[in-house]
Amino acid sequence: MSETFPSFLKWGDYKSNDQNNPDILNVEVLETETFETEYGINVRAKINGTEFAVPLHNHNSNNKQLLRLWMDGVKSGKIQPGKKLKLKTWLGTSKNKRTIRRWD
């Protein structure tokens, strides 16, 4: 009774620093329910056709932007299992002048 677990998506693989030319991920929602690990809050989804555990929030980070976007989308009904969407991501600068990942 071995259940396979998808690989975690590595946000570090996406290097765009330009909000006007972000990395674009084609997302197919597999589940809307999040699950928690020792490191953060995640969700199962296909990214560009490959199934991943997508980190929405890392417990070591104050950046909750993606988790908020996900929860708002689920609450409003825009994010549902089987739905396809485009997720844009880039590295921006926080108000404290630190590098921070942004999503749209």
C-alpha cells in the first residue's frame, strides 16, 4: 500500500526579475484543499503538464501572497479541481529592499 507523492515545485527554478516579462506557469488544479508539511502549506497541481506539490507558503517566510491568492480564488469559486489557469511569477523588491517572489 505505497502511495506515490509528487515532487515539490522549486520556485528557485523561475528566475525572471521583470514584472512585465514574468515566468508563466500553466496550472491545472488537481485539488483545492491544501496540506501542511514540516516546511509549509502546499497544494497538488499540474504545472506545465507535470504533477507537483506546489508550495503556497513556507513557514520560514513572511510572504503569504500566493497563499492569500489561492484561498481567495477558492472562496470565490475561480479555483476548482480541473480548472486551468496561468500563474505569473517574478522576483521583485520588497518595501525593505529585499528580493521577494511575486505572483499574479
